[in-house]
Amino acid sequence: MMPKGFAGLKDGKDQTITFPPVGNLKPGGSADLKATSDSGLPVGYYVAVGPAVIDGGKLRVAELPARAAFPVEVRVVAYQFGRGVEPRVKTAAPVEQTVRIEKP
């Protein structure tokens, strides 16, 4: 997630994030997040919307209300800030995907 007012690094080599589909999950489930950057820099993640958390490179479904209406959507974002020292790398465009939590 970009800090407020940070527009990203504009100097250096471009980079692109590849974020393979996570697939749908069940309540209490988890999935490995396997995004990569073509720059070789590590990719970070955050949950933009929905009942899930990022824990050690995994997307974990958080506790759902007893009367949740399935499917429940979660949006997870992969990002890479770039590098401000040589060799400089620009901030990558974030990649977002929607994961559905299906009825057990």
C-alpha cells in the first residue's frame, strides 16, 4: 500500500508484477501468494477489501459472520515499491485480484 502522498519512484528501470490466480477459498482456508516482479525485487501484499489477512505470504480467510451471504469477495493487491538507489527501479503498477470465499 502506498503511503499517503507517495506517487511512486519515477526514475530507473520499469518493472512488472505477475500475480497468478489465487483461486476460490472456503471459510477458514488459506492460499499461498506467488506474485513476482520481473526486476527480482520482493513483492508485498495487502487486502484491499474483505474478511482476510496476509500472514507470511499466505492469504488467510478471517472469521466470517454466522449469516454471511456467500460467496464473500476479497480483493488482494500485490505491489512493489521499487528501489531508490542504484540500480534504480521504478515503482510497479499494483496488481489486484478478487478471491471468492465459497459456502462450506
